[in-house]
Amino acid sequence: MGDNVTVVGGVTIGDNSIIGAGSVVVHDIPANVIAAGNPAKVIRPLRHDDRYRGLEQQTGDYHYGA
């Protein structure tokens, strides 16, 4: 979750979902999505390459997009 996220009581956030900073979550968020806003809404599903973005700079050995 991003910084300063507000989650209303009784709401669930699915596994591996990303919530944008400053979002207010008032409805359940499914698994494996990116959600943001006030109220938070699903922007798009997570893609496989999302988890590797930026790794090539940290390790130097990942060929992004290969």
C-alpha cells in the first residue's frame, strides 16, 4: 500500500493488490490489481512484468522485456 491510505472498516483488499498513495478504499478490492483514487477504483490488473520493473537497475543482471 502507498502512504496515507485510508481503508474503511469491513473492506477487504485482495492478495498482491497495490493501492495508490492517498487513496480512500470504500469497497472491496480484488486480488492482483492496481487501485487508486478517492474513492479507490481498479485502474488495471497487474501484469507479470510489473514485478520486475526497475530490477535491472538494482541487480544489473535482469534483461527487461527479454
